[in-house]
Amino acid sequence: MRLKRFLTLALLALLLVTAPVPPATAARLVRTTCLPADQLASAEVRLPGPVRLSAEEQAAILAAGSLAAHPMLDQALSLLEEGNPFLVRYNLITDSRVTARMPFGVPYLFGGQAANHVFAKEPDYVVQQAGSNSPAYYRKGTWYLYGFDCVGLAKWLWKQNYQTAWPTVDLLLESRARQLWNSAGKPMPAWEELPGLLTPGDMLIYRHPGTHVVFYAGTLRQYGYTEAEVDPALAPWLDWPLVIHCGTNAGVARRFAWLIENGLSKYRIAADTDGGVAVSLLGVDAVEAPYHIHQQNQDTSYFTLPDGTWLTVVPWKNIDRYAWFPLGSEVAPDRPVRREELFVLPLEEGLATVVESPRGAVRLGSCSGRVESADFTGEILPGAQLARVGEAASLRCCLRGTDAGGDACLVYLDWDGDALTLRTDSPALAPLEKETLAAELAEEDGGATLRVFRLVQE
């Protein structure tokens, strides 16, 4: 009898261990709930969808609003959810036809900087494993809805308007000649004065000690909001700067949590995102906001707009470095970007490892090549890596040679398919480290050629 009972229990245990876990159950096992119900101002989730304004509402918005259409706002606002009040009012005031590219907007993902992944199944969402750990929440190897992080959004907007590669945060912060105000001796005016001095699309980079990138998007009053319409707590801030950015945002996270639970079955393996593209208030002290919620490792403070949308406050604490850039005015047709070719690097591909994945083949291999230019002559050292993921490519290599003065030197290149980072021990070439550089890979018979450019704003 005991032996029979033992065999029965052993069989049950074996079945429990080996039984497949259905996707929905697996999602609940890995999901981290970041929005406790008792911390929410409302149990309802404002889902996206078409918004119809009455004739009276439209007339009131048009009478109070004062926005002008701008290409960077067109693109940035298209990443909000369908029916977002800022998108609706922008279209009405500027007579634009901007539509939400993805119905629930673009989610936040730490390390998300590949636009071709964000929009691969547009207007659907890609479910993909995170490539790196974040200090707060995201974990490498865990499945999420793929989206941008703050730099990913900035890189995409930059490329849409400049048709060039993003020059990296470090290079931008060092390019003080192009900065409006910074923490290195050019302090910015009072927050309430900024809207009169900025153009929609102007960019702010700051460190706290992490890095965040936001874009000026106008003011509440410019979007047609009035003291009579908004909550009294929000009324004093109608003329303070708004920014659009991609980051942690508990209100947006609620929307994506609903989508993961109720959307396509493939979403259910995804852990909850903790934000996405949204519009926020800049410069307002968090204590002025009536609502507060703890999310991951930080507190979020927010107001609510008349339709229930959360308007979060961008925290301005422990900022040790910042800089404003006049991108909104620089995207005008009379400010083109000129490419000055620095050198051409022919590449000969060597041994490679190929991974055949259902999501696309990955090829990682060695390469060799030689540069001969007026500024530098040299060849790629062993250890160079040329990676191809689908149609995208990247290169990391070190070249040894001589500079224009004939002095021996090393040059390090790191090209991620968009931005190019250059480091060197040559004093003659050192100024290139502070330049905005880009590269372009041209496929040729028997190999490829990397052309390296300096980007010059005319």
C-alpha cells in the first residue's frame, strides 16, 4: 500500500514539473505589478480611442490656443496614444492631420534605441527580451513590449529631421558653442520665461546622475487650456514649459498593463512596462502636484487634465549637469547640415559566426581594412568586429597608423549603425572627438566600405 501511494505521489510530482505552462499563466509568474490598486487615484484606465469634440469645445480651444505646426512636433506627437488630448488639440489648432502611429502609444524600454524594432509591426507591438538591466526595473532576458528609452526617442527625432546620425549625449554636452543655456556658466532663465525663448522641438539633456532627454512642446495655454477649464491646482502652471519625452510614467504604465492583460495573446508573456512617450510639465516643484504614486524606485507626481489624462511633473532634483539645444529652430530649411568626408575605410570580411533566428539572421565576424587620407593613414588591428543583424550593421575596431604630422597613433571607432564614436591618442586628431560624426556603410562586390563624415551645421 505504501509503495503504491509513493508511486502515485511521484507520478503527480513528475506531471507537475514537466507540464507546459500556458503563456497567460507564465506571464503572471514573471510579471511585476508596479501599480498597486490602493495607490491609484482611480480604478479606471483611460483607454485610447477616437475623440469627438463638440462645436462649442472646438471653438473654445481655437480661441485660446496659439500653436504653430512644426515638423518635430508632428513626429513626436505621433508617438502618443490615439485620442491623447495634446495630439487632438494640436491637430485642431494647427489644422494638421497627425495620427497616432500605434494605438496605445510607444512604450518605454530601457535600452530601446532601435527604431526598426519599435515600428517593425506597426501599428502592432513587438514583444522582445530586454538587452540590458536598468538601475531600477528592467532586466536583461525578460520579455517586454519593445519601445524607446529617452535617448532612443531623441535619436529617432534627430534622424527624422537631420537625416544624419545622433552624435551621442557626451558629444552634445561638450558642444557648448551650440547650446542655448547650460550648467557650465550659461544659466537658463526662470522656468516661466522659457516658453518665450524656446521653439517647439528644442532639446534639453540633463543628468541626475542618470541621463534624460526631453523636447520642448509648448505650454498648456498654447494647447487651448484655460483657468476656467483645468483643475485649480493646475491653473497657475498654464504658461510653464511642457516637454515630450519617453520615460517612466505610472499613468502610461496603467494603459500598457491593461493592453498586456487584454490585448493579443502574444503580449501575455511580457512583463509590465513602466512608462512610455508622454507630455509632462517642466520646472514645477513636485509638491505642487495633487497626486503622488511610488513606481519602481522613484516617486511620480502628477496633475490630471479634464479628460483624466495624467500630466506628470518632470523631477528636477540633484541635477548636476544640463544643456538646452536649439533644435526646433535648426530644423528649418535654411539651416541644412553638410557632410564633410573625413576618410573611406574599405572592409574585407573574414571569419564569421552566423545565427539563424526566426527573427532574422545575425552575423558576427572579423574584418580588416586600410585607411589612406590626409588626416590619417593606417590599418585595422586584429580583434575588429563587424556585426550584421538583419539589414542593420555595426562596427567596432581599432586602427594603428600615423596622423598628418607623421606621428604614430591609434584610432578607435565604434559605429552602431547611427552614431559614430571616435577616440585617439593623437593630439592632431583629438579635435575629432568633439565633432559630430557619422558613417555610412556601402555594400560592394566582395566587401563593403565605411565612409566617415563630419557633420557641419551651416
